[in-house]
Amino acid sequence: MELRVIEKTETELRIEIAGEDHTFMNVLKGQLLKTDNVSAATYDVNPEQSGGQTDPVLSITTEDGLDPLDALAEAATGVRETTDAFADAFDAAA
């Protein structure tokens, strides 16, 4: 997975996530929205309307001093924990 920071401030982050689609982006966005002090999380899979399909661009807005990169790291950990729990439950059911 290749990441490219497009813009970063103390409370906002825009980052391109190469090679991903709605499946991953929806899961990540959902986890971000569950993260304390994340006020907004969204993504766009065609940010350059005139240029055709591009890699998704994730936008995060935080509050109360939370660095948006820290929010992204926390959300990624949450996604990993959820998928690990699913894999464990699946293995136990098999």
C-alpha cells in the first residue's frame, strides 16, 4: 500500500491511498468516525473530476488537539483488531 500526504495541518489531513477501492475505504472511514476527537472523515475516489479515475483521497478533520496522523494510526489499529477478531471467529466456526 502506498500513501501520499497531499495536505496536512494541525487538524486536517488529506492523504492519497494508492490501489484501494470502496471496500477498504469504507471500513477505514467507518473506523475513523468511531475515533474520539475525529469530527469528520470522508474519501473521494475521483477527486480530479476532469482527469478520470484516480486513487482514493482520504480527508480527516480532528479536534481537541488530536493530530490527524495519530487518528489515522488509531483507526488502522482498530481495523486490524476487527479483522483479526473476525478471522479468529471464522476459524473457530470451521
